[in-house]
Amino acid sequence: MIDLLANKTQSGELFVNLAIVHFRNHEWGQAKMAVDQALHKGGLSDHRRVLALLEKINDRLFGSGIGRC
């Protein structure tokens, strides 16, 4: 449901919130996809916070120091 709402909004903020939910549930792949969608959509209030979240996700997916964007 939140995915549908996120697609209809002007900014990627809902995708960021969705990514945080997935991250907290240890759903790393889904969290990364949501962050990617947020970055693609743009209009983010705190771009650095989103990049920091992406770094944490990549650390979980690929191990520390690998796969950083």
C-alpha cells in the first residue's frame, strides 16, 4: 500500500520511509530498492541522510567497504 502512495507523491520521501521500515526488518534488498527509488524520484529533504542509509544497507548486503555508491 505504501508503495502505491510513494509512487504518487512528488518527492521520494515516502520511499525513504519505506526503506527504513525494510532496513529495520532486515530486508536489505527491499531497503536498497526503496532507497534507489527515492534517489531517482528526488525532492529529498536530507540527501546526506539517504546516502548514509544507502551505505548502511550496502554494508549489510556486500560487507563493510564493498559496494558503496
